[in-house]
Amino acid sequence: MDVKLESQVIPIRGSFKYLGSVIQGDGEINEDVTHRIGMGVMKWRLASGVLYEKKMPPLLKDKFYRAVIRPAIVYVVEYWPVNISHIQKMKVVEMSMLRWMCGHMKMDKIRNDGIRKTVGVSPIDNKMQEARLRWFEHVQRRSTGAPVRRCKRLALEGTRRGMGSLKSIGER
């Protein structure tokens, strides 16, 4: 079925950019994750003169990273239905940036935890989880008649619950 605007046929697109997010026709977020990573890398390149400077204290680099680069990467992450591969992509990009900030390479074989302690940055997946929880709290404060709250009560037909048992907090 063709969509027309007056006499002009509008072509079908697999994805489009809307308000800084990439919306895909298949409902996936792979292009959006790649776009957000690209935005973080772009901000990183703009600030590379400051972040590569050896005389700059690591904590100042940390503040700059947390104020400029990380927000560019995790923008609108609270709405994403992320999976492990998306989180892994974000972690890889973040660690490569932090390694360069510290003046290390992968060949130096310094553990990620050591680099995080040097710079004082928490893992990006924790920040993504905090953003989702903040959004969830915002949704919970809405009245029960609000459209976003009505979605919670929808019954999905044709779906099954998982077969696994619930694990306690200590087992995760």
C-alpha cells in the first residue's frame, strides 16, 4: 500500500531520525544505540586536546567526561528496551575513552576496575539503570488514569511467562 501526499508517493523507510533518536520500523534500537555512541565519540573528539593532556589531573578529566561526554551517550536511554549486546557496546566505547584519558592502551593490560578507580567513574550500565529507575519513579507518580499508567494494565494475549525461578539478590 502506497502512502501519498497529494499526488506524490512517499517512499517507505526502514528508519528515520526524530528529535535526536533513530526510530526503526522493526522496533529495534540498534541504530539508535550506534547513533548515541557516535554522538559521544564526536564530543570526545572535540575535547581530545583537553582529555589527552598529561598535565591535566585525572579528576578534572573525570568531571569533564561526566558533564559532557556521558550525557551525550546516555541521552534518552531510559526509554530503550536494552539487551546485553547494547550494554556491551556502550561499555566497550566507554572503556576505550577512559583508557585514552589515562594514557593507557589495551596492551598495557590494566584492568577496567583499575582505570575506573583512577578516573573515578562508575560503569555506564549502572548509569543506564539509574536513568531507567528515575523514569519508572516518574511514571509511578502519575495518576492511574494517565495513558502511561494504563499501559501497565494491558493484558498481552499469546505470551507466556518465563520458565525460570526467581533468584534471590545474593545469587545474581
